Amino acid sequence: MQKYLIKNISVVNEGTISVRDVLMENGRISRIDDRIPTPAGAVVIDGTGKHLLPGAIDDQVHFREPGLTHKANIATESRAAVAGGVTSFMEMPNTKPAALTLDLLEDKYAIAAATSAANYSFFMGTSNDNIDEVLRVNDHRRDICGVKVFMGSSTGNMLVDNLLSLERLFRESEVLIATHCEDERIIKTNLARIKAEKSRLEPSDHPIIRDVDACFESSFMAVQIAKRYNTRLHILHISTARELQLFSNMLPLAEKRITCEVCVHHLHFTADDYATLGNRIKCNPAIKSPENRAGLWQALLDDTIDVIATDHAPHTREEKSEDYEHAHAGLPLVQHSLPLMLHYHREGRISLEHIVQKMSHDVATCFQIRERGFIREGYHADLVIVDLDHPFTVTTDNILYKCGWSPLEGTTFPASVTHTFVNGQLVFEQGRIHEDIRGQRMQFDR
């Protein structure tokens, strides 16, 4: 395996920025120092003027394989991920077939081992009638990231609305439970009311149908059940200011039993953007009014919100171009999440240290990921070099998603990812993917 020595680079890690040399050998960070002599055979990269970050870890993506590969697959989307500085991902179970058994889950791991450019893990899926199978994950807690529960509408047989099933799962699971929280009853009531009021629904109706109450009531139920059984609960894609009262920043992250995530699109877009972007920003939970975005930013900065992710969910242009009721919900984002946060750094809203904390360190802590997420000697060398003074514009020519589009098309970001290392291997360099690199299955200290 090739050795790499990065010289004179500003290392952003664990709350500090300092100019150091970093040596990678045998897939690991072997040394971090002020000046490191060049070992025989090492490739030297001059990092002067650039910054070195631990690779981002995205805890919520939909890469669509198996069964939905006309939209995306693990190979294409993992390459988009590393081009954007995301070196590890955790993928959701609502594929075809849905990952509702351990055998089906292992099929996805086999695909990733053969095709993924990034490190990977996969959530076990739940339904009302597979709880016995889900609880087998307790015996695999060190090599499966968690269990996913849709406490709101979903594709296929994955809506868990049986309270007895939920109670048993929350009581007996020994691994992290990640939830999509929207109350199906409220959503259906809102939809019926609005359809009675107008002849044609529009994208701007989406946050009215899937409203604040739908999110809050479902998240409140999840938190109450988790508190009853001391469950390790992680609520995904918080989209409302009201939900934030359910969470706390009073404990260190490693001691929290209930944590939450915000996605980059809920930090960036608001309901005002439906006028220009329409179904391109239709997603579940919905992008809502500006006061919700303001609340999410405040909670991110004061550590009430624990991690940043994408909920990367690609659909074809044709699927997004249908009328509102039939247009598919979800946005492709994994290639542009880190550049988007670097945009907000340039605007002065968030520091580099806090970006790294929320996209790398805290994801690793939240999921107890083994030896990733930090720039530490002995850790896997998942590293990203960014140039804060090299802008680029999102165009169809540089989008790597299989779907070929982005809601951020035409956006010029102030900073670029120039190099991405996955386990010490240079997988992305100055716009080019090294196709022969493969990531590893993540392990967890549980």
C-alpha cells in the first residue's frame, strides 16, 4: 500500500487548527508532527495553504441498491460521496427487497465490498411483523450501525405503527435505533383537508401537509418510549424548531441516550424556495418555514443537535417532474454536503472546527465507530484536503450522482475538495476518481 506524506497543512481536528505534517502508512495515520522526514517510497503532497479534515461520515443515505438502481447504486453514489469529502456512509434499508432480514442485509454488504469507493455500513429494517428478526442484530452489534424505524409513511412494508411492536423493539434492542418521525394520522388528515379546499395541489403545500405537528407528535412518542426503556435512540432529519425542546445539550455526547440529526437541506432551503425549485426540494420530512431553519441553526451551534447528515435520496428527473402528488420525495446531496457547510463557514455562520465536529467527530462518537472520525495516530486514514480559496460551480458536467441532477445546480461554492483518502488510499484527486479503490466495512465499539 502506497505511503503518503502531507506536508505543511492546516490540520482541523478536535477543536484546534495547527500546521502539521501527516504521514499515512498501511492504511493508517502513522505519525502527526511538526516536521516529518520523507520515508523511502512515500508520495509527498504539499499542503501549504490548504486544510486537512477527517473524512465526513454521513449517517443517513439512500443509495438505492438493490432493486432501484435506475435511480442510483452503491458504486455511483459512493464515488459522488468521496468527491465531496464523505469517506464513510450508513445506508437505509428501504430498497427492493427491503433489508428486513439479516440475510438480505448481508447481501448489501457484499455489494458494497465489491463496488463501494467509501467505507460503509447498513441499517437493519423494521416492519410491524419482523421484530424477532430485527432483535437478532443484538448479536451483531459490532458490525451493524443500527436499526431503522419508519414511524411515518415509507415505501413498502416498513411503516411501524403497531405500538406493541414499537414497545418491544425499544425495550429489547441493544443497538442504536434510528427513527424517521412523522405522524401518519396527522399527515392524512392534513392531506384530506387541503384536497377538499383546492383542485390541484402544489409543491408549496408539502410543508402544510407534512407539518410541524406531524413531526413533533411522532418525535415526542419516540422520545417517551425511549425514556421508558432507556433505549439508545437517534432521531433523524429534525426539521422543526418545536422538536428541539425534546433534546438537550446538558450532557457530553458520549453519555446521551437520545440524540438527533439535522440534514443540510433543512439548514439551507426554506419553504420560500418551493416557488423556484418546486418538486426538486420535495422531501420527507418537508422543508419548512424560515423560522424553523433559524431554530435548527441555533440548536446546531449550541450542540442540542448532535450531527449533520444528508438523507441523500436520488430520483430521476422524470420522477421529480411529475405533478406534486406523484413526484417522488428526496434530494441528491452527498457530493455537496461538505462544500455547502464550507459555504456557511465563509459566511461566518459556523467555524471549521464545528463543521468537523458535527460531520466527523460526533458521528463517530454517536455511533461508537471504531477508529474513524478523528485525525489521530493509529486511526484509519480517512482524510480530506480542502482548498478554501478554490471556488467551483455545481453543473451537470461535474455532478457524479447517477440521477445527473442536483437542487444546487448553478450554485458557486467558495471551497473545493482536492484530495480524499479512504483507509490511506487516494481515491479522489483534483477532480478524478481512482476507480480501483474500495472502502471497508465499518466496525463499532459496543
